[in-house]
Amino acid sequence: MAVKMVAPGCEFYPEGETEVLTLFDLQIPGSTERMHRERAAWQEHSEIEALDSDHFVLIIRAGWCIRLAA
């Protein structure tokens, strides 16, 4: 069964509050270290949420990048 993914319209995203979500499967070798490196790079602009014991999401609040570019 094919699944069609459709991006939500622009009105779904609040202006200047863009987030990037990256899913990490910690069962894959090296993914834990990569997740922590990415978190350290984004520092206070990111957080990690657990989905279950093996899957985590790195949330990067990138709205500040847009403000810097303006």
C-alpha cells in the first residue's frame, strides 16, 4: 500500500517559529553519539524527546536563524 505524504500549508506554521525534527534510532551504531553532537551544536535552541527506549527526536527551534538573517 503506497502512502502519499502531503506537507501542511503555510498557515500551519506560526511565522518565525520553524522547527526541524530529526528522528534517531539508537539501535543503529553511532546514532547516540551523533544525536548528542547535534544537540551540543544547537545548545539552547534544541531539546531531545523520547518516543520509546530506542527512538528519540531532536527538536531544533530554528526560528532564531530567520531573525538573524533579517
